[in-house]
Amino acid sequence: MPDHVSLSAEQLYKRCDHQDLPFLTTETLEPFNGFFGQERAVEAMSFGVGMQRPGYNMFVMGNPHTGRFSFSMESLKSGAKKESKPSDWCYLNNLSDSRYPVVLELPSGKAGPLKRDIGGLLESIMTELPAAFESPGYQRMNSRIERDFNRRYDQAIDQVERKARECSIAVYRDAGTIGFTPVAAGQAMDEAVFSQLPEEERDTFQKNISMLEEQLNEALAELPKWRREAAQQMKALDRETAQKALAPLFNSLRERYINMPSVVSYLAHIERDLIKNAADLVNDDKPLESKSDQQRSSYLEENYGINLLVDNHKTKGAPVVYEAHPSYENLFGKIEYLSEMGSLQTNYTLIRPGALHRANGGYLVMEAEKLLEQPFVYNALKRALKAHEIRIENPVSEYTGISTISLNPQPVKLKVKVVLVGERDTYYLLQELDHDFEKMFRVVVDFDEDVGRGPSSIRNYARLMKTLSVEEGLAALKREAVARLVEHSSRLAEDQELLSAHIGELVDLLCEADYHRRQRGEALITSDHVERALQAKERRTGRLAQKILDGILNRTVLIDTEGEAVGRSNGLTVLQVGDVAFGTPARITATVNPGNRGIVDIEREVTLGQPIHSKGVLILTGYLGHKYAKDFPLTLSASIALEQSYGYIDGDSASMAEVCTLVSALTGIPISQQYAITGSINQYGEVQAIGGVNEKIEGFFKLCKTRGLTGSQGVVIPRANVRNLMLKREVVEAVSEGQFKVYAVSTVDECMEILMGRNAGVLKADGHFTQRSINAEVVKRLREVAKAKP
């Protein structure tokens, strides 16, 4: 057998010597200010905050648990503190058409005092206006207008009465009507007396009454004009009285807001409308006067009050708003309704702000995936950013065709920087499907998954642990605990030279380690507490892995770890269930017979093999043709299967095991079953790196350990994966004691030599492989199969 040296224990795990750490506990360390290993993201965020131009919204992308959200919020708040406060926003009643409320923009902190001042003004109006209309001067002028009207009326009636007396006819007034009746001996005649009069006298009375009625009509012909003149005089009196009562109140308020033309204009608008409608509010003969003082106050507030939409007086710098549930109403605001007598009523005071209103002049942070889940929201957000205005609309009406009578508030001017936090797939999907996306989100803040592992980054990592332990209320860490966490971070990063930037997982691990510290009543977190936390989590999530292992042990799943077999090998797979990944071996078998079907991937034939797996199998044909069949046609029928697999299979990490198994089936050379193989190959037989190498090795090791380590069992991996090795302590110890082996290979030939215990052979100058080598046997058998008739 060729001499292949297995990897040493030091190559399987890169230790962090706690003696090299310049501290004893994290208590003595300075807190870590900033964001661990995210220099690129910090630079991009700084650019995005500083670039105050339309379209430079930001998309913060990266995997969860990397601290991308807290980074975004802290960075934005830090930058926003240096910016000026944005305007306050109010909605006012449109006194010309209440269906179209108008918006009022005020300097920051001015809307609240204005609302209070307007409230005080309305309270004063409630007192001063009725007092003015109840004053003796108003009552005197009111009585004078009424007397003038009554005098004209009475004079007209008096002329008719004088004429009637001459004709012995009396004039009487009943319920606002005027009538005539004959008189005899100073008394009005009734019907009985009148009917006994001679016919000539009756005719005379009737002619006179008709003449008097005509004269009365002529006398009262000017009555409507007199009424109009009286009404006009009353309106003029009401306006003059209201103006005199309101002028002092409005003048003092106008002087206070003389530097705000929009407020002065609105005050003038209120004053004109109040002067016009003052009588409706205070006169006893008006319908509104049947209401109570509370109802009058509500009337004033609902017509002339201020709906304070956004008040920024407490905001320090620009606002930073996070909207956790970006529904249409939560984002753009809404109009509420009140139910009165079975009907829905609304007005401008029931307009409610959305997150865009609160973030206006600052930053709005949302999770991209949640935003895209909500109907109509994404397109509406794009329209708002393009038009630079916020419209409060009903998004459903344009799709249903059903429109209710509602308000149409004036749009609010919008100046906001939107920050979406999401995964990379979401960013690339939006980039591909929406041509507007790149123009609107020009700044990409990309979060790194890992950080280079060096003395400086390890010190910063330790300071980060200090910061996190303080924030979470945990105990300090001993330096050996920090060293263990550094090693575990490299395992998470799957690279000996890197540290994982997944801060969320680090926080969880610290909290669990602190739990074990409290259970044991110790003061500081040690490496033992960290180890216990890791083991406890593995046990909590290890049910499925144990079930699969039990299936192998009881021979439900056929996997051998001893002996030899032709056309059969142990591949290594990784199963991902939620956030848990574990490795398990899988039997790969191959059969060869004469024919021209080529290499048949059974998994692909039954549609269980996914594209990348199928690609790996197809590469085998290219490899065999290039390696062995340069001067004759490659003709064979072979089948390859991943035995006892009942789900979808993807990935090409089994291709090295498959080619070795195929060679074994073709040549009849047995493969040692004490090895498991993982690795991808190309058409030239070079072995390529694969993922999940630690879990794969540990999965086979666990099976071997359970059955009993023999010292000859091991795993073959690509040499490119050596830097990814951060194996569990028990595996490293077994390798150190010679009970388990890990081989790293660069070519298929190296792998076959380990598995089959024979030289692979080299291609000589004459175009033939070394005699009695594996490759020579392959060429020999391929020639025989090509000549054989199926």
C-alpha cells in the first residue's frame, strides 16, 4: 500500500492559547465601541447618511444574527443627532370645502404651542362672543332694528285701519294674519247678524272689504323688502359685534406669530369664518343654540382646532423611526371614522399619522421581507419617494371599484431616507425584478459573515464579549473562556483563519454559559461553562441525529465500518434541519456491465437528484473519458446510487466517492469500508473543496466510536478543506492517540490508493499506465467492456 500520511491533531483544530491573551478576565478590558469586523458596512453606512440626495436610500443586507439591525439603528441615531430637527406637521379644516383638509408646516417645536394657543383662543371665544351678543349695546341696536321694522309695518296697517273705520269695518290681527269684519253699533257683526242685513248693505260691505284688502296689499307690498333690509342690518350688526369681540383676541395671537405667514393667514381665515357664522353659534333663535356649552366647544374644536400630526419638539436631531409592521395604514397614515346614528362620519381631526410622517426629515427603518409581505405597500412607497410627498389614500378602492365618500387630505411634503434591512437573496431579487429599485436604493450596506483571526481581532473579540456581557447583565469571563469562544467562533466560520461575525449566536452562547455558571455558584464564566453550554445545546437539538445513528447501529440503514467490498463505499452527507446541521454516512454503490447507456444516476432518473448532484455525476463521464479512453471509445453501462435515500439530494460532494466506487465496480478491486469519503472532483480528477466538512467527519467518527474504534478507521477529505477543520475535542484526541485518521488528498488517484491499498499508477511516455496499477486495470476493463456485446 502507498504511504499516505494522515493529518496531525494540530491540523484538525487551531487552538487559541489563553496564555497569549493579555488579560486575566474581561473585567479589565475596555468596552468595544463600534461593530466587530464590519469596516466595509460602516463605510457604506457613513456614505449613505452623509449623501443627502434623493435616491440614496439604503439596503442593509446580510444574514440574521450578524447585528445588522442594531448596527443600522445605532449608526443612524448617531448620525441623526448631528442633523437639525425637522418641521412639525398639522392638519387644518378647509373652511371652503371640509373634504379637502389642508396641511400646515411649522418649525420644529412650534406646533404644540400653536395648538395650545388656538385652544385658548377658542375658549376665549366661548366666553367673549356670547357676552358681546348679550351686551346692552347689542341688545339696544337689535331692538332698534326690530322697532324700525315694526314701525313701518304698523304705519302701513294704520292707514288701512283709518279707511276701514270710515267704512264701518274693523281690522283684526290673528296669528300674524290680518282680516276685516263689518261693525254695527261699535261691535263686530257675527255671521247671523250680517246675514239679516239688507242685500244692498251686504254688497256694500263686501265691496268695501275687497277695496280694503287691495289697499292692504298695496300698503304691505314693501314688506319683503323691509324684512330683507332688517335682516341685512341684523347681519351687519352681528358681524360688527363679532368683529369687535374677536379682534382683540386675534390681534394678540397674530402678533405672537407674526414671523409665520402661514399661521397668520390661517388665523385670518378663522376670524373671517367666525365673524360670518357668529350668530349661528350664539343667538338663541338659531338651531345650534339648542346645544349645550360642551357641544358648542366641540363645534369650535372640530371646525377651527388643530390636528397635530407630528410634533418634533422632543426629537434630538433628525428622527429615526423603526416600523415593525409596515402595513399600508401604519406606513402612510389613515382616516378614522365615528359611527353616528348608524352612519360613518369623519373629519380632519380623525386623520392619523403613519411611520413616514413621524420619520419625515429623518430616517425610516424597515425589514425588507416584512415590507414585501404587505399588499400595495411597496409600490405605494416607491410612489411616495418619487413624488416626495405622503398621500393618505384607500389603496383597495382602485382595485375593488368601490369608493366611499371620505376626506382627501392635502399631501405632506416628504424628505426621508428609507433604510431596508434584509437578506441578500431579497436584495438580488428586487434588483432583478424591479427596474426602479437600483435608482431608489443606491447605497448597499453589505455585512461580512466573518473576520480575519489575528491577535488584533481576537483582542477586539474579547472586548466585544465584555460589552455584550455588561449589556446582558452577565458575569465577566476568564481568559480561557474567551479562548474557547474564539475557537468556537472559528468553527462557526468554518475556517481556522477566521472568526464568525454572527453576534446573535455569541450572545446566546454567553447567556447559556452564564446559566451554567449560576447553577454551579461560581463568580466568573470559565471554559468549562462554555463547553457545558455547547454540549447542552447539541443534546437538545440531537434527537434526529441520534435516530439516524440508531438506525445504522441496528442495521436498519446499512453502513459498514470494517472489511472490504467491491463497488461500495461510504460517502458523507450533511443534513440541515432548521438551524441544526449534522453529518451522517451514506452508502454509495455502483454496478457496471457492457452496454452503451453510459453512467446512469439513479437519483436523477427518479427526480430525487437535484441539479448540482446530477452535474457531479455527469462530470464522471468526462473524467473517465479524459483519463482512460483517449484511444478507444468509452462505451459502458453503469448505475450509481446513494442507497436508502428517500428525499431530495443535492450537492456534488459525493462525486469523489462515486468515481472511486465506479472504478471498484469496474475493476473488481475492493474498497476498504473503514473509510468514508467526501469531496468534489472536476473532469481532470482534481479534488475540490466541499462544505460542512467538520460535521461530516464527526458524523462518521461518532458511528465508529459507538461501534468501537479500531485505529484503522478514518475519513478522506479534499486538501483544500484542511483550513476549514475545527473538529470536536473527542475527534482531535482520537486522532492524537492514533485511534482515528483524517486524510487530505488533492487528486482522485491519491484517494483510490488510500481506499484500495494499491498504487494508482502513473501515465508513462508510451501512453500506458504502470503495470498492475489501479489505472492500468481500469483501462484494461474499459477496453474489454467496449468490445463486449451487450
